[in-house]
Amino acid sequence: MSENLQQVAKDRTASVVELAQELVRRPSRAGIDGYGPVLGVLEDWLATRGLPHRRLHDDAAALVGLLVEIPGGQPGRWRTLDACVDTAPYGDESAWSFPPACGDIVDGWLRGRGAADSKLAAAMFCHIAADLTPCAKTLHGGLAVLLDVDEHTGGFGGARAYLADPHAARPAGVMIGYPGMDEVVVGGRGLWRATITVHARSGHSGSSKTVVGAITRAAHLVRLLDTTELPGAKGGSGFPLPPKLSVTAFNGGQGFSVTPDRVDINVDVRTTPGFDAHDAEALVRKSVAELDAELPAPAPTEVAPVAAWPPFRLTEDEQPAAALLHAAAETGLTVRPKTAGPSNIGNLLAGEGIPAAAGFGVPYEGLHGIDERAHLAGLPMVYAVYQRAVLDLLEG
């Protein structure tokens, strides 16, 4: 098979696109739509071809993914292909120039929410699993395909359920099918997130007494956070991207006549190896202490951490990045390694000590926005790259 991957990829293209179309036509917006219909399409396809698969559930018994497992006949490490089949919401549907769940093809583009992120990749990975099944006895370790339906919530429930499953072989590396044909994402900034609750005395906005309300105190805290210089923000840290702090939500107050006694702020800090989650929390708490000292209140400001993921970065000779970059070169593509600003499942995996490459796929437009679509001309080459990379890792 490894000698004729380009032809295999071309032969599979029509079937991959057909399956991807069916997936796009099943709305699976995270937190909005049920995931049974979209996973049902995949289950029917896998069952027809006799591929072993099972549903994954979280601790609350909610459906969070589908796992395909192709065991090899020789001892070795397991490798995983991962693609999400839940999606971002549609946003303003009236702004789309086509129905968000149309799943049609126009001028070589597969159109609809999830076409790029990442239902086309899910269809492709299922086909690669089917291709490898006849020669599984010659492979070392095994191949798992994780189809996650709790990715766009940020909960990554499918990945968590997979890693917690005592019956699943722990992967030695994961390749995640996010789109984009010019780069292999080999790293990403981490994050530390918290909700900050700012207190104050409430009062009447028309009172003759001056009241420093929670909104005023919270606004002052935002200024403190915005003007705080993060270490490494001007470069020189050795990591391709600097840390970054953003205030992403500000909630409090109602009507006009009351000065509120509480405001909640969300803070998102993107971290690096030289400025980690501990550093991020210390910096935010320092600003909070400064606020409480400058503008005292009846209750101290509260910091409630919500999430923390470590940054990650593979070198070009580390797996699975090396296999993917090598396969791209062998297929005739010029692809560069990239460290991404946004976090992804690769950060979750890094926290578990599992290396991941988090992105290589077809060109795209409108990801998470309006008129999402994926360009199909490059699909045979992308398919061949993943197929070659998997075989390089499993053939010993």
C-alpha cells in the first residue's frame, strides 16, 4: 500500500467527500444540537465496513464521542487520528450566502458549518482506518480514530473519556485534523482562565453620598490588568509567541437607579513555558491586591480559577510531527511547522504527557464565521500525507 498512496488517495476522494457531506447535513452545534444523528452517520458507515467502534460517554453518561480501534498484529505503540464532529454555532444565519447545513459542493468547495472544522477530516480518518484494516496484521501497535463531539464546548469530553477509558490503549502520539495546508501545527500557547468577582456597597445612583460601586472598582481592575507588562511579551523568551492577557467578559448591574454591589469579570491568559499558569495566577492576584488596597470594599475581591492547560511544542524531529512533516515532503508539499496562538486539544494531551500535532488539512474559509467552506482540490494530497505518516509510524 505504501508504494501507491497517491493513487489510493485519489480513489478514496469521492467517498470521503460523500461521507463528509452527510456529516455537514447533520447539525451538531456544540451545546445546541444533539450528537446522535451525526454520530449515527459515522456508525452506519463503520458498521457497513466491519470496522470496530464504540461510543464514549463522560462521567454523567453524556455522549461525547466515538472511538474506532484497529489493532495491529505486531507489538508496538498505538497512534491516534483525532477529528471533531461537533461544530461552532452558525451565528447570524441571515448573513450566510448559503444554508449552514447544506453540505453541497460549488466550484470545488464543500460548503457548510463543519466542512473545515472538522467533518471532512473525520470522514478522511475513517477511510484511512478502513484502508489499514486489511493489512492490520503487519502493523505494530495499532491505530485509533477519535471522533470527538465535545470539542467546541472547550470541555474536550471525548478526548478526556478516551484517555480515561481503561479498555483503550494509551496513544504514543496524536494527529489532530484541523484544516490548513501550509502548516503543521506542532505547538500552542497554554492558558489560565479565571472569573474574578468584584464587590462594593450598593446604593442609589441619585444619592447625595458618593458610592464607589462595583462597576467603578471593576473598571479600575481592568485598567490594572491591561497595563500590566507580562514577562516575555516583547520577545526573547525562546518560545515563538509571547504570553497574552485578555479580559473577555464584564457582567454586573441592572437598570439605572442602583449602583451594583457585584461585578464578575472573565480573564483569559495565554501562557508559555517561561510564563506558566502559576505565574499567570500570581500576576492576576497581584493586580487584585492592588485594587483592594487602592479602593477598599466590604469584601475582598475573589479569584476563582476555571481552567489551566500547559503550552506545548514539538521539535521537527519529534513524533508525530516528524512523521507528518516527512510525509508532506515526500508527497511534494512545502509545509512549515507552526506554533499556534489559540489553544487546542494538543494542550490537553500535553498535560497528559502525550505529544500531538494539531493541524494539517485542506485550505478553508469562514472557520467559526459565516460561509464556512473547505477546498477539495488538495484533499487527495492531504489524504496521502496522513496515510503515509500513519504507515511510517506503524510499520515499525
